[in-house]
Amino acid sequence: MKKAILFISLGMMALASQSFKQANSSSLSNGKNVYETYCMSCHMDNGAGVSGAFPSLAKTGNLADKNRLVKIILQGVRGPINVKGTKYDGEMASISLSDKETADVINYIRNSWGNKAPMITVAEVAAAKKAVVKGYQAY
Ligand code: HEC
């Protein structure tokens, strides 16, 4: 009896981890679509951007702060930034995305082109948006 319970709970854990993995890979594939629709025209399909005009998103070390990424998508970003030694002083307009699209595209850019970071959930995006409204400062 004890063994049966053990097997059942192990089975449930395996299923849970399986659906977790599926949720992750569907977020990444949705994120790729969002990226291709809303971001790729400037940041390019390999995330490398156009030096001096559109910053690279690949292995720059600038994508660690997920709240900042939510803010960039929600409110745009302007003014001087330094990306791997190249200076940018341009402007990116805000992009109107749902919380889910925002989470998916952040997951995609943070896990593509050699980038690796934990997945962000839709709930975390919603919380970050609230922080932005309260006057969250990215810089
Ligand atoms: C019309 C061109 C354009 C589009 C489309 C665009 N961006 Fe940008 N992005 C820029 C520019 C220009 C900057 C730099 C702004 C500055 O100089 O302050 C930037 C900056 C960024 C940064 C900050 C990079 C860093 O190293 O700090 C991130 C992150 C970013 N964009 C993500 C995105 C995402 C995600 C999308 C799609 C949802 C997107 N961008 C769409 C032009 C664009």
C-alpha cells in the first residue's frame, strides 16, 4: 500500500514537471512570435541589433533586471545607455503587449542567442507593471 502511494505520488510529480516543461517551451515559442512581430525589425533576428542604432540583446548582461524589461516594453526607453561599450542615446517607443505576451517575449530574449535566465511568470509581469505605475525607476 505504501509503495502504491509512493508510485502514485512519483507519477504525479513526473506529470507536474512535464507540464511545467511544456509551459516553458510554449512560453518560449509564443515569445519568439511576439519578438518577430514587435522587436525583430530593430533588434534583428539574431538579437544582435545594429551597432550604434539598435542595441544588441545577446549576452550584454543588461537583461538581468526583469522589472526593468517590463518597464522598457510598457513605457519605452530613451536617453544614454551603454551596451557592451557601445553608447546609445536613442529612443524606443513603448510597445502595447498583454501581460502574457510581455512574459513570453521576456522569456524568449532572456533565453536566446546564448542568454540564460529564469523564466518570468504572467503574475510577475502584472506585479512589475504595478511597480512601474507607482513610479518604478529603471535607472
Ligand atoms: C523601432 C525600433 C525598436 C523596436 C521595434 C524595439 N526596440 Fe528595443 N530598443 C530600440 C532602441 C533605439 C533602444 C535604445 C534606446 C536608448 O538609446 O535609450 C532599445 C533598447 C532596448 C532594450 C535595452 C537594452 C539594454 O541593453 O539596456 C531592450 C531590453 C529592448 N530594447 C527590448 C525590446 C523588445 C523586447 C522589443 C519588442 C517587444 C523591442 N525592444 C522593440 C529600438 C527598438
